[in-house]
Amino acid sequence: MRERGATGAAGRTRLVAAAATLGCALALAAGAAGGTVGTVATAAPITVTVSLTPSSIAFGDPARGEVDVTVDRRAVDPRAVRVSVGVAPLSELEPARVSHVAVGDGGDGDGLTVLRYRLVVACIGEDCVPSGRSRTVALTPVRVEAKLRDGSTAVVTQAWPKVTVTGRASAAAAYAGTPPFQGEVGLPGPSFPVSPGHVAVWLEVVAGLLGLGALLAGVIAVRSFTRERRQARARLGELGRALALARASTLRPAADRRRALSLLARVLERGDATAAGAAARLAWSPATPGPHEITALVDAVEQGRVEQ
């Protein structure tokens, strides 16, 4: 039992020495980079170290923040550690880069784990902008909460080093006049792939051509209709015209009926004496030629069956 106790004491001594060495190395590295290292907060078995480089920045310039949380794996499960890294009133320019580094392993699960957070921050809001030449701001502290293996909870908070923010222009210069705009603030004029004037001219030309085409089509249609009527009359012939007039006279007065039948009789004399006689007798009969008689005669002539 004494040997095991001696071995445990020696292991704890090695862990403390390793943690102290790691803390000194981080502090020296931050100091060499021109930054500021925060006070190391120790609540065994958790150690928190923070740094901010550089400690003085101009409005909008980036600064690099580093947070290292060292835990003793014998007392704390690294997976049960919750780290809250706040940088207000500064703003993070990109998501924090997180990594885990294991240091030493003397058996029985002992050793250290370092949780590293690397941030890029800047003053880009009204909460940190200086009202004069410069302003010193305090950032939101880093908070670490861990569930220990014995069931208890450990909470460690560590303040960031204060940072000085300097302005890029004095208040008098900022309010001296209206700053010129680098970009166009008015609406640009409309742009077209083809000039609207050219499009209008072409549309007028097309409309004129369409109208001329419609006029030409009308003239052609009228001439075609006239020609067809002339050709139809020519095909109908003199006898056809006489028959058509006789048939149409059934709707006209008696005098028009007699004249139409007389014309039909004269035309028929050249080829069909029998039909011509029948037309002449009907034309000059004492009684007025009736519509039925005229229609019957015309049908008989067309069918070639006129009886004497």
C-alpha cells in the first residue's frame, strides 16, 4: 500500500510539473508575439490560460485570441468539459478553431489534455468604437464548467486582458462634412440590347408591309372572283342564260315572263324547233304564263324531253 501511495504521489508531482511547464511555455510564446497574457486561474484539476495579440488595435483591425484549458484526466473526463468563449464587445471574424492535445500518460488513465481555442476578433461595432482617440474595453470572461469524476462540478472563469481600441479619424473629422460615396447611390438608367428607336422603325416597316400585303391579297381575290364569274357565264352559254332568265321570271310580272319565254324560243329555234314552238306558244298564250308552266317547260328543255 505504501508503494502504491508513493507511486501516486510521484505521478501527481509529474502532472503538476508538466502543467507548470506548459503554462510557462504558453506565456513565453504570447509575450514573444507582443500580446498580453491573462492571469492563470487554477482550480485543480483545471487550468485556464488566455492571451490576446496585439493588445492595442485600430477600429476594424484583427487581433488573435488564444484560450488553453488544461485538465487532469484522472479527475476530469475531457468530454465532460464545457468551455464558453465570449469576446464581446469585440466580434469574431471567423469561427473559432478548436483542437485537443494529449500530454503525458503515466498509466491508470493519468495525464493532461489541453483544449485549445484560436480566434480572430476585431472591433467592428458601436459598443467598442472609441469616442475619442482611444478606448480601453474589457471582454466577456472565459467560463469553463466540468463534471469531475467524483460527481462534483468545477467552474472556472478567466478574464481576458484588456484591449485598447484606437480610432481611425477624430470626431471632428468624422462630422466635418458629408463623406463622399465610393459607389453609385442613384439608380442607373435603363439599358436595352437594341435601341428602342430602331425597334420602333422596324415595327413600322413591318406594319406597312403587312398592310400592303393585305391590299394586294384583296385585289387578287376580287380579280379572281370576277374571272370565275366570267368563265361561268361563258360555260353557261346563250341557251343557259335564256333558261336561267326564264326560271327567274317566275318571280317577276307577266310582261317579264313573256319576254323571257320569247328569248328562250328564239334561242331554241337554232337547234330544237319543237322546244322553240312550245316556248313561243306559252309566251304569247292568251292567258298569263304561270310559274308552274314556265318551270315545267324549263325542266323539259334541260332534260331534252319537250313534247310537241
